[in-house]
Amino acid sequence: MTSAKKRQLLEQLLDKGMVMIVLDARRSDVDVPKHLRHDGHLRLNLSYRFGTKLEVSESLVTSSLSFSGTNYECHLPWSSIYLIVSHVSGQPYLFTQDVPADLLARASENLTSEAENTPQPAKPEPEPPLKPTKHPHLRLVK
């Protein structure tokens, strides 16, 4: 998805309410508080209702967010954002082309490992055929 389409989606979701974005804060073009810059899966909530600066431009999202009671102006390029989740609908939007390669590799390893360690279900034994029963109280109604 292009930045323009991602921007349009975020603006539509923000018009409805709070949105969580997930981004790779390790990138050099991302500006977040120093203690969060190592996080490849940083989750931030955005809302017009916070009453703080929130700008959605062609190249990035700029938002003044509170971290432990201290405001920090974050600069979040579109290419760093790989998941957007609406708090209103719960609908997630994943942008696979922007997911960090190490997270994809780890997810792939976990899936492979889980598949190898998952016991396969035993084949069910066939059920014996049903025996006809007599229902003396049943009558054919025409």
C-alpha cells in the first residue's frame, strides 16, 4: 500500500475514534523518546480527542504524545508503520511490505516450531451404524 493510501486509511479511522499504530522505532528516521528507540514493535495510540498536536502529512505522522507524564513530539514516517488497528471496530490493517524482516523471520520460526511440536490428531474410529428403532408412538399424519 502506498503512503497516500495508508494516510487515507489512518485519517478515516481517526475520524471514527482512537487508533493504535505499530511501528519499527529502531529506524533512524523515527523520532520517539530515547528509551523506546530499540523497539521493533512499538505500539502508540493516536486520537484527535487527545487535544495535542496530531498532523498526518504525505511523508509522516507527527504527534505530541505523553510518556510517563512527559510530552514528546514523535515523528513517524509512513514506511515505519506496519500495523494500524481501529479501537472502534477492532479491525487490524497489516502492511506486510513494511514489517521488519527480523520480525517476519521470528514469526516464521515460531510457526514452523509450533507446527513441528503440535501433535497430530488421531484418526477417529468409525462409529457403528445406527440400529433401527421402533417408535410405537409415532404416526404418519396426512
